[in-house]
Amino acid sequence: MAGRSKTVSDPYVGLPPEVASLSSRTYDELSSRLKAAKWLIEEVGQGQVFSIVQLKQRFPAISQIDRRMRDLRPAGWRIVTNDEDPALPIGQFRLLSVGGLATPAAVSGRTRRQIFEQDGHRCLVCGIGVGEPYDDEPGLLARITIGHWVPKEQGGDPLDRNNLRSECSRCNHAAQNQTGSVTLPGSVRSRISALPRREKQELLAWMRIGRRSQSRTETLWYEWRQLPPAARQEIHDTLSELTGERDTSA
């Protein structure tokens, strides 16, 4: 069984019509990606936990059903793992919210890596770095994905490298649902004017090179956050030995 069984309540209430249409379609009519979507809505439920084992047991004939499930994320589905929510055991996921069904245009893995490096592995909307906790959701760690300066709905090219930027999954989800805050030039200008001279100069330097420059320490921090837990612990222990500072938090 998944996180919960289907109940008498309608799991499609409040979802967009294109998503709600899944309720009247059988699994046999759907692609692998939409099978995963229907299963998540009806048999798991928003806010609930499920595992890859449960997903594969439900669709044993689909060899890459877990990849098809992950393909829902670019369409606005918030599906978090242990990397973002440390309270989750490895191999388990939580469905935070349901997105759309549109198949987004694919950005190559190489381009994604270049954009993440260019943006310093930080969300250009809220400024959070990969692996950092949200102030209002300290149990949730940021995951960085690809977003767009100009959304496709407003005429933006989803594959134009100059239109790509790094966004955390939360800001990306807000942008897709048009609930994110709007940045106004006047507000930015007034806050820049209030900065001390040193910070104005630092900001101007970032603007001139088109990215936020990072110290070597910051770069290593973000790279360390992307390592598997065992590797992170090993490097942590090595650094403790090098500095002579023993961890007393345990």
C-alpha cells in the first residue's frame, strides 16, 4: 500500500481541469508519466509519503516508472526526497503538491550544470543556496532547478540559454502558478541606494560579470552539500582532524 488509500473524498478537488481529467481515464489509456501522476493523486495523496518500491510494485511492467515520476517535477510537481527533507528515510518521497501535466521542453544536462555554476548554485529569485534550509520551513532543504526569466506563456523561449536561470523548487513552483512576488525596478533601485558604499561596489562588480562571485569557501560548501551523506561525513571528519576542532554537538 502507498501512503494512504483512496477515500470517499475527491482527491481532484481544486486541481486544474487538465489534471482532473485523469479521474475519468483508466491506467491503460495513459502514458507511463501520466500513470505515475494518477497514482500519486489517487493512491498516495498530497502531503503523504511513498517509496520507489511501492511505485514499482504498482507498475511492475514499466521498467523506468521512477524516472517517469521524476519527469513530473518540471511541470510543477513538488516531490521531495531526503536531500530536501532530512526527516525522510533514504528511498522515500513526499508529495508536497500536484502540478500540471504539460511535457516541458528539455534542457540538456550540460546546459543545466553550466547555468547552476554560473548562478553559484543559488536561486536567483529568493537567493537560497542548494541544500540550505528555508527560514519558514527549516525542515525543508532547497533543491535547485532550471527556471526562466521570461515564462513560455509570456513568449519566452524555454530552451534559449539566455532565458535560463537557477530557481529553487519552491520559487519555480510559485512562478508556474503565478503566485510568486513580482520584483519592481523602483523597489530594487531604492534598496540599492540604501546600501553602504562597500556593498554598492560589490553589487556593481557582480552586475558587470553577470553573476554573483563566490569565495573558495562558498564554492566548496555547495559542492560538499551535493555529495552523498557518507562522503559528506568523511570529508567533515577529515576537516575536523585538519583543524583540530572536534565536533561536540553529538
